[in-house]
Amino acid sequence: MAVKEPGITASPNRGLALTVGAILALWGILGFFFAGEGGHAFFGNDGGYLWGVFLVNPALCLVWTLLAAAMLIGGLGTTIGSRNLNLVAGVVLLVLALYGFLFMNTSANVFALNTVDNGFNAIVGFVLLVTALAADRENLRALRADRDNLDALRAEATHG
């Protein structure tokens, strides 16, 4: 008997991918409008302010928008795909936060990251990483077992 893919509300990874994807899409798309004010460089250590606190330049907005697109697509896909995407996006955001904390007040800050950006990226990255590693264990176990059973049946059918 085939295991049914859990719905968006039954899978923490799918639900979180869609939620974070929507937030990052909002931040990224709106950020482009504020990043363009004052003629800021695509990669530069200055930028515009989104909601008065997030320092954004086009490069950071592009990163957020690309992550958003991937997460929205992944969230509408499978639980396993969403889990893997949450894992990768969590690592990307944590690396971006670490980069920002290390290079915030230097010319190497090509994403125009400030403390609020770094905190946001660190918190969201951590939540994505923890969810990817800890949630959906029963769903993932059932889906993998179902896939393994299906593979075994296919192998038996082709050799038997």
C-alpha cells in the first residue's frame, strides 16, 4: 500500500518552506525598491533601508528572492524535497549571517549587511536547519520505506 504524501499542514518542513519563502519573497522584492534609492552599487557595503531597519542592496535582495522562489516551489513539492531545501537554505542563511557578523563594518561587506539583517538571517537559518533535522521524522521514514518497497517491487518485476 502506498503512503500518501503529507499535506502542507501535516508536514512541518513543507509548511515552513512556504512560510519562509513568502517572507523572503516579500523582503527580497520590496528590498529592490529601497536598495535602488540613492544609486547604490549591486555589490556594495551601503544600501537603502527596508522598513527603516534592514539595510539592503540589490545583491542581498537577489539572494533573498532566489531563496524565496526555491522555497515556495519546494514547499509545494514533496516533504523530502522541502526538508532538503530547508537544510540547504538554513545553511546558506547561517553562512550569510556569519559573513555579515565578520565583515559588517568593512569594505568586504558586499551584501550591505547590518546587525538586523544578520540577526534575521541567523534566526531564520537556525529555525530552517532545526526543522529540517528534527521535524517530519515519521513522515520521512514512511515515505522512504514506501519508496524502498516500490523499488524492490520494480526490481523483482524486471528480473522475475
